[in-house]
Amino acid sequence: MKQYFLIFISTLWVFAACAQPKPIKLWQDVQGIKSQPTKMYIYPAPKMNNTGVAVIVFPGGSYSHTMGIATEGFGVAEWLNAQGINVFVVKYRTGNRGYHHPAMIQDAQCAIHYVRQHAKEYGINPDKVGTMGFSAGGHLVTMTGAFAKDNYIGKVGIKDRISLKPNFVVPVYPVVSMRDGIAHERSRRNLLTRHYTQDEVTQFSMELNIPADMPPTLVVTAKDDPVVKYENSVQLDRSLSKAKIPHKFLLYETGGHGYGMDESKAPEAGKWKYEFIKWLKEIKIL
């Protein structure tokens, strides 16, 4: 019986491996950093209904890992693909392999650069490229909008003038603040190490760093999130409002954490994906 069980589990793993495209190494063409482990899974939209929109997806994992990639990456990609959206799922560098800031934002900016550089190949409009992130990935995509003028990849050899600013940003049950009392402490530790300074806390508390040219933003969370305090999203919503950034805040009563777009895991909050499509139409992306 044990032997059959192991065969069954092995079969499931093989099926899962075949269900997603073979990843590319994101830094493979950049001299001096080729060996970095960052991977990106590419889901081109079917040609018959390609909208020209691209979403770059960053799973969560407390900046420690990306083990939620099945739900918050591949599952999201498959649903968005069915809507005619091109999807790029990034397995970025994390703390469990000894990486901290600026590795994560470098990976995110490199992904944006890659998508715009290869836009014609995938039938993408380079002015319709957005970032979507879950949990710690939500903090990362908020940085892609807020810190777009800070060229982190120029320092490692990518020197051209392709814009690193996403056209829209979607943080889902996001880590937002690094401040005591609201911070997700594990994410803070993995991003900034155990020896962070008060200046770093301020710099990476995204509610304190929303610029006047922040891209349109859709924030999603649920009040019963047991992992990241939903106050993070409330603070982000307030800061976006104060800066007069076009945005929408979807606050659900139930949903918890880690559901991605899966309605079977979050019957109420999982429906945010339909609101996302409506919102893309409202901001003239779709």
C-alpha cells in the first residue's frame, strides 16, 4: 500500500510540473549576475483573445520563500490567461536563500524590463503592463509603483531606457508597513535583516512613501486575515487617497489569507478577480 501511495504522490508531482511552462532564468543575459536563481514562468495569452495586457505576478511567502506559488502564481496565471491576459509569474529571490533588499526589487524591475523588452514577441502593449502581488509580494509590487524612479537594475548592468514603472499595481492581502504594531515581522526581518534601522523602517513602510505619480492601484484584503493585519491595507488606502491616486479598495468580511483567486478557499474574497477585470476596464487598460 505504501508503494502505491508513493507512486500516486509522484504522479501528482509530475502532473503539477507539466501543468506550468518551463521557466526562464530572469538574469541569464546579464553579465556578472547570470547565476542568480530568479525564475519566471511565462503564460502567453491565447492568440485568438490576446488583449495585449500583461500582468507580472509575485507570490507571497513573508519574503522568506515563494511556496504559495501554486495558488498565488500558477492558479492566478491560468485564470487570467482565460481572460486573454498575458501572465509572467516570478519566483524571486528570498530570505531562505540568504537574499535581502535590494534583491527582491531588482528581480521585480528586471521582470518589468523583460516584459516590455519582449512585448512585441508576446503581442503585448508596453503601456498595459501591471504588477500583482500577494502578501509580501503585495509589498513588493507596491514598491514597483512607488520606487519606479529608483533604478535598481542599472547598478547591475541593465542600462537601457525601458520604463520600469508599471501601468497599474495590484497588492492582494499585502504586507504594507514595516512599523511596530502593524508590521508583519517575518517579512520585515527577511527584507531588511534582523539589523534594520529606523530609517529603513520609514523607507520601506509603503504607506509613508506613496508618490504623486503612483500608478492606479487596486488593494484587496479581508478583515479576518490571520496572518497580515488588514490595517496594512487600510493604511495604504488612506495614503493613496491622500495622494489623490486613482485606486480602489476591496475590503471583504471573510477570506483569510493565501487564497489567491481561489473561490473554493475564500468564497467571498475570492470573487475579487471579477472586480479586477471591471477595474481594468474602468482605468482603460481593457
